[in-house]
Amino acid sequence: MATTRSTARLDYRVVALASLPFMGMISFWQVYDGIVPKILTNTFGLDNSVTGAIMALDNLFGLFLLPFFGVLSDRCASRLGRRTPFILLGSALAVVAVPLIAFADKAESLPLLIAMILLTLFAICMYRTMTLAVVADITPRPLRSKADSIQKIVGYAGTGIMLVAIAVMVPSGTHPDYVPLFLMQAALIALGTLVFAWKVREPALVEKMHEQSLEFGIDEDDIERDDSPEAGGTRRITDRSKLWSIVMILGATFFYYMSYNAMTTNVSRYADAFFGMDGGSFAIINMTVILGALFTYVPMANLSLKVGRKKTGLIAGAIMVVCPLIVWLTPGFSPALYGVFLLMGVGLGAFDLCVYPMLLELCDSGSVGRYSGYYYTVSMAAQMVTPILSGVVMDVAPAVLFGYITLMSALMTGSLALARHGDGVLLGDLADKPDKGDLLEEATAASA
């Protein structure tokens, strides 16, 4: 039987370049979550509950703006593409606003600090959803988990740079100068966006994605869509099983961020109180977690192609339950805990790698921005709630913080277990296609 050799494979270079705005955006959160609570507590003397409430303001902001900008980008008809205009404008505003947070701290002006936080988060909300959507837009569905792994590696490499900067540039003391650190963060955002604008041509890459999808037997143009003009390209999903899966995947996303953000928001104060880590030394814990995630993205992406995203996510969820439980039950600090935090990073990275592509599997190519907005709306809702709840835990029983993280991880894993759809095309499915010839070989090469 004659076979047709597929050339559809992941272009690592293009995905990496398209991921640079994500790198600038995601690295900001380590600086924000690690430093701003210390500013609020040490500079302005606020207690943990009030600090948690202020930290939740950014998430309340994003709760409304993320879906708005997601839908707006789906309807964008710019010659630069759907996502690029938002990335360029949002990044430019962030580069200006981010350093002003540190200047507000130096001036000891709480109103100015809150204003700068809100301005910064408006800017980031403008393009946060688009940093994910643009990579999904240019990647065929079967390769999205793989592309997501490359995007996460690029993003968290930038995060690692900023964590090292925190550890090196933040001295001990109650009121260090954070201006150099925040200027460096702004420079990282600017550099990533400038290279993206120079090298990435979104419309041409989207067209190439459609051509590659045909080689997988997927015609994006033929996927059912809602034909109402006000829908912005979203197909109307009526299958109750798929709707249930969407709800469960979003539920898993919610509890993922309830767990993860509780750690990032409180680890600096927890490490100071229970591990004796002052200044920026707490960043070593975060760096260990990030390293665990970086090492696991590619192998877990390969595993998801073989056994499915759901099974891979459940394995990761089990790891995320066990690791914080060990930290909670271990008295004091031991160097062995770095191994636990490294493994915790494996679970965090692998789970995040699975849930977003599972959600996108249930939408069409014209509604990626909308569903990315749903994803980030749910994550922001979680990050609005968990700083307050975990802040109360830190006030009432700070030793129970990792018990709280364990509970959220268990709820996250249970939600994913109830999802019925979202795995997409597996390597085994490709092998069974008689008209695809060497497609399995090509897909395997793309995953190597």
C-alpha cells in the first residue's frame, strides 16, 4: 500500500521564540509574589490577613479583564495577527509600570504602591492570555502538549533567572532597596517582547499550522463553529459529557492554583519562620521547584503522547499531594527537603502541562483566546481566594500551611479524575491510521 509521508513536526525554534512574552510575564509573578508581601508587611506594617487581601486585588482585576481581552483577541483582525497587538501593547505598559512598584516602596507611599500594582496588572492582563494562545494558535493539536513543554521551559528559565536575582540582589534587613531587582524584571519583559516582535510573524505561522494539521487528518476549517457573528468564532458545545469535562478541567485548574499560589505567596514568610531563611534566601526553595519542573516538561510531554494527558496529569497530581504532606509532617528544616521540593516541581510542571491542552482540545481554532481566557479567569479566581485563606492560615496556625496545600492538591487531582475528554490524538492512534504511513515516525521524532 502506498503511503504518504507526513512532514508535520514541531518547530522548536519558532515555539521558543513565540514563548518569549510568556517568559517575561511568568517571571514577573515570582518577583511579585515573593517581594510584594514583604513590602506590605515590613515597609507598611500590615498583618498577614490584610497583606493576603491586597495580594488578591490583582486576581480580582484579572478575573474580569482576562476573559474580556481573550474574546477581544479572537475577534482581532490586525495584519499582525490576533494576539501580537495585545502582546506588544501590554508588554510596553508593563515595562513602564513594573519598576514603579519598587519606587513606591522606596518612597513609602502605600497609595502609590497600590496604584502601581493595579497599573502593572492591567498591563499584564492585556497580554497574559495571549502569551499562551499565540503558541496554541501556531501548533497542530496533537503537538500542543509538546509545544506547551517548550513554552514552559522557556518561561521558567526566565523565572529561574529572576529567582537567582532575588537571592543575589535582595539583602537581609527589613527594608532593602528593591529598585534594581524590579528594573531587571522590566528589562527581561522588554527583551523578550522585542525579540518576539522581530522574529515571529503570527499570521504566516497560523497558516502553516493549518497545513500541518491536515497532515494529521485534522481540518481546522471544518471543525463545527457557532455561525452567529456575535459568538466571535466559538462553537456552541451541547454535548453534556464534554461540558462536564470542561467544568472538571477548569475545576482542576482552580485547585491547582489554589495549591501553587498558596506556596508562592507565603513561602518567603514560612521559610523565615520555620526554616530560618531570611532576606532572599527563600528563593532557593522556589528555584528547586522550578528546576524540578524544567527537568520534567519534555519527558512528561512524551508520556502524555503515549498514555494520554489525563493519566499523566493524575500521576502528577499524586506527586503534588504527597510532597507537601511530607513537608507538613517534617519538623524543622532538613536538606532532604530540597529533594521533596524538587519532586514537587515535577508534579507542578507535569500537571500544568496537561490541563491547558486538554481544555483547548474541546474548542475550535477560532476560540482559543476565549478558552485561554476561561483558563486564566479560573486561575485568577483561585489566586484571589487563596492568598486570603492561606493568609488566615499563616495568622492562625502557620505550621499548617503545607497541610492546606495538600488539601488543595487532593481536590485538584479529584477534579481531573472526573474529566472524560481532552486527551486528543495519541501516538497509538496515529499508528493505526492506514493512510498516514510514516506519521507515527514523524510524531515520535517531534517528541524526541
